[in-house]
Amino acid sequence: MKSNKHILLVLILLFINHLSFSQTNDSINTFQKKSRFKTSIDVIKNSVISIPGDFSQMGHILSDDWGKTAIYVGSIAGLIAVDKYTTQFYQDNIETAIDYSLPKISPKGKSFPLLEGNDAYITYSLLGIYGGSIIANSSKGQRAAINSFKALSYSFVISHLALKSIFGRKRPDLTLSDGNPPEYPYTSNPLEFGHMHPPVFDRDQFGTSFPSLHATAYFAVAKVLAMEFNNYWIPYTLTSVVFFADIKGHKHWVSDLVAGGLIGTLIGKAIVTSSRKLLDKQKAGIDPELSQANKIKFQLIPQISGNMVGLHLVGTF
């Protein structure tokens, strides 16, 4: 237990050291040009302006290489087909082999998902990066933190509210290998999709297996930090340490975790790419608020049939 805490502490200190070095270089270039207040306002303003571009970039990443997208989708489908065997192996050999915990730092009582339990380590770390970056007058650090918070928000909306509700997949029996009938709301059949339900904001266990919110959110944040600070092993190691500290609490099929990781990577990459494109336009003297490249155009098209009359919303980017 103590050794695990020491390992986590060393990793955090390494990341802070790397972050401090990046911010020092950044602050040297920006401190004399902008005040802390001006830097913070500009970063916040850009984070809002870039929101349409974030989602547009997600679409472009998927559509720019349909072959790669098809491979990813096909791989997830293949994992779903063998999920009973891979998840049973995961439960019996991986979940049982990883046994450690982190001190609880989240507030007592019911809180918002991604703010409870070990998730608080991610949230408070990002708050620390943001606060430290304001003190250092680092636009890079502030941008990395805000983009990470955007990644958490997008993960919650896309994976938890939208995809879980649409796919309605049942979570796996917690002990697939014992041969006993699963208890409600779990199943031993990996093809138990189709239990659609309204979006839920809490940790409802019924029909909320696919994809994994935690895998989505953690990979999204790790991807943002890795791209912003040009360091992959520290962010991914830190998020992995936090993720596996509650490995038995995730209650997912293996394909749920893989799908969540891929979706999170897509979200994180899109956010950073969109942010960088916005900065490039500003450096080129292009007003991003007037530019159409980062905007999603919506159209309402009347839809009339023998059974219904309604409107069809179409977004183009």
C-alpha cells in the first residue's frame, strides 16, 4: 500500500517538474506581453470559440480515413463477439491480480460523476495545473487544463448520456466463470444490447455498459495532456494508476473499455487539434468568430410520412 502511494507521488512530481519546465519557457515568452488577467481571459475565450470546431474536428478525424475508421469499428465488433471469454479471463486473472487503493479525497455524500471517488484525483490535478498556470502566467498550462475539462465534459455527454442510452447494453455478470445465473441487472450474454433508456446522470447499472465512461474520460484527458505537453508516458501512466485503483468497480465487458479508450482518444485529439487550428488562424490575423471553417451548420428539414410529421435536424461541417 505504501509503495503504491510512493510510486504515485513520484509520478505526480515528475509530471509537475515537466509541466513547470514547459510553463517556465512559456511564461518567458508571454509574461512581458500579457498580464495574467489578459492571458486567462484569452484562453477562456478561445476555449469557448473553439467548441464548434472541436465537434467538427471529431467528424473530420472519422471521415478523413474511412478505412482506418472501419478497422476500429470492426475490431470492436470482433471483441464483442468474443467478450464472454475475454471478460471472463479479465475478471479471473487481471482484476484479481491488481489489488491496491488510493486514499479517498472526494467530498462526502453523493456527487457528480467524475468528481466522486478516485475520479477526484483527475479533477483536482487539473485544477492544480490550471491554478499553477495562472500563477506562472502560462497560456499553455491553462489551455491544457481547460481542454482537459472540456474532454471530461464531452466524454460525459457523448459516452454516458448519448451512447449508453442508445446502445443500452447490459453489464457483465461480476463472476462469469462461476456458472451461476447472473443477478439483476447483469447478464452473461455479451449481446444483450437494445435496452434503450432516457439519459441518466447517476451511476445506474441497467443498460449502461457500452461504452465505458471512465475509459473514455481518462483516455481523453491523457491524450489532451500528452499532446499539449508533448509527453505521453507520464499522463497515460498517471491516469492508468488512478483507473486501475478501482478496477473491480468498473464492471464492464472488455469491448466496453476498448471502445471507451478509442472514443476518448478521438475526443482528446479533436480538442487539441481544433485549439491549435484556432491559434494558427489568430496568428495569421484571421478573426475566428467570422471564419466559417470552425462552424457546424444546422438545417431543419420537414419530414412527412404516413405515420408522422416532424423535423429532421442535419449538421454539416
